[in-house]
Amino acid sequence: MPCEVYRVSEPTPSLSALVLGIETSCDETAASVVGRGADGRAVILSNVVLSQIEEHAAFGGVVPEIAARAHADAIQGVIGAALHEAGTTLDRISAVAATSGPGLVGGLIVGALAGKAIAASRGLPFLAVNHLEGHALTPRLTDGVRYPYLVLLVSGGHTQILLVSGPGGFERWGSTIDDALGEAFDKTAKLLGLGSPGGPAVERRAATGDPGRFPLPRPMRGERRLDFSFSGLKTAVRQVAERHAPLAPQDVDDLCASFQMAAAESVADRVNLALERLRERFPDASDLVLAVAGGVAANGAIRNALERLCARHGVRLVAPPLSLCTDNGAMIAYAGLERLEMGRSDPLDAPVRPRWPLDEAAAPIIGSGRRGAKA
């Protein structure tokens, strides 16, 4: 069942549990209260996100030290705002979940310590949540997707295809062997002087550009392994920009459109193979689902490419709303809720983990468990 979103002005539904979720893995300080309704649906009572875009704008990317200080300054107020928006207090909270990795270590420490302090002072269960699990379980929060399902996780620090069979149950089918897709968008935007965040900036300029003007590579196209590569595409954009310098505004638009199309077609090629394997793995399934999560999931060209693929394969595409694709506390609260309902919790000395792959049994691949940029 899909989730419901309530505001303080609405009558609060009867809930079996309330989980406070805290997210501080990169450059958003976020907190949310999520519960489970009597009808089984997840209920988002609040979702407060404070961005640090202005603090990092002058540097063309996220500066870890600045991010950590900003989280420390904001965390108390953001948690208070989430409780107020939910119309509740810590007295009614059943558990506290906090992102404990992967991410920028300073930010992770701020959020995890805040969560542990609340849990310790109130005698509540603490749940150390993998940031990527929050993204991967978001389709269950928003659309009630049933296990198992396939998820394409595309963000500033991660590009992966995962089979999701339950909380903590992840089988990595493919990952990037170099740059994450969001990182390629961000660096393309920086190269072209478009500012940060790069993904939305590139998409805006691509809307008035000619995607066929500049021939760019489609890395890994046709390969049977289910991995991604975007380093060569990023390099090709730089080479085109250097050949045509100084770039006129229309040149920038056309290069953005050409890059975006190459990225979308590269993703589609990899996902096409994944959907073939999904159908082979579950030949009798009547409702196969591909979910897309992470900040890059908001890109319209990529969503359109995935919609066409899913229609061809007879697979349902689930794409959460933009506010729940980018980093947020609701996804952390919900991942914590699922674990709480299974009777799980974590000790208060649980460490933060800057690198924390979802599928820890899989062979290490660059990009499979890191966060080098904004998700």
C-alpha cells in the first residue's frame, strides 16, 4: 500500500509505532517522523530537510568540514521542527533511526550522536541505518512495493542495480566501475560553469539543446556484465568543450543535451539487460517491479527511458516523488521502522561507516559503497 502524508492540521491517524529518522550523510540536515497505520500503510507525519547548497556554492562541490559544522549547528533545530510538524513529542516516539553510513564521516558522526543521545536519554531502541538502504526501501514507503523487486540506485555517489529481498537483503547485480552517474552530471555542470547542484542545471540547459549535435560515447553498451562506467563519457564532454571553446550559450545547451542523452541511453542499455535477467529469475511472477531511487532518479530523460524499457518488458516502474528521491529523513525513518518491526535494534556504540556497501558479500567494486558527492 502507498504511504500517506499527514500535516499537523489534519487528524492524526492511529499508529502502531513512530520512528524519528535523522539523515546527515552529505549536505542536507534532515529529520522525519514516520509511523505505521492500522491499515498497514506507512504514514509520513513530517519530513524536514535543510539544504547546505549556499554554504558550498562557492567551492563547486561539498566541502566535508563545512558540511560537518553546518550539521552540528542545525541538527537540534531540524529535529525539533520535524517533531513540531508531526504534531508529536519525544514522549510518543518508539525508536530513533540515524544514517550511520556511507557518507562524509563528520556529518555521519553528528547525526548518529544526536540519534544515540535521544535514544539513550529516553530508553528507546536505536537503529543504525545504511543510507543506501533508505533509498532502496523508499519504493515500499511510497508505493507499498512487495519484496522482491529490482532497484536502480542512481545518485551523486552511487550507481547500482540491486535485487531487494527484505531489510538487509540485497544482492548487487551491477555497479559503477569508476564514476557515479550523479558525479558525472555534477562534473559536467562544473566544467560548463553551470553551478551546483549539477544535475538539475544540466537538465535545464538540455531542454533547449540539440541532443544529436555532439557524438558522445555510450560506455559499456552491449557488454553482458551489469556494470556502469561514466568516466569516459565525462572525459569526452571535456574534450568537446575544449575543441569548441569559447562556448556560446547554444553550444552549452547542445552539449548538455548530448551528454544527457548519452547518459540516459547508457543507463537504459544496462537496465535492459537487468530486466531480462529479472524475468529469467522470476519467470512466473505477475507483478515484477523496477524501482528507481536516488537524486538522479529525478531526471526526466532517464525516467522516460526507463518507462519505455519497463513497458517493453512488462515490468512496473516505480519512481518516488522528487522530495523522496533526494536525501531525506523519511527514508531513514522508514528503513528503521521495518527493522523495528522485525525486532531489530543496534547498540549505542554502533560505529559510523564512511564506506558501507549494501551487499557485503559481493566482491568490492569502486563505487559500490562510497559517497563522494551529493546523492
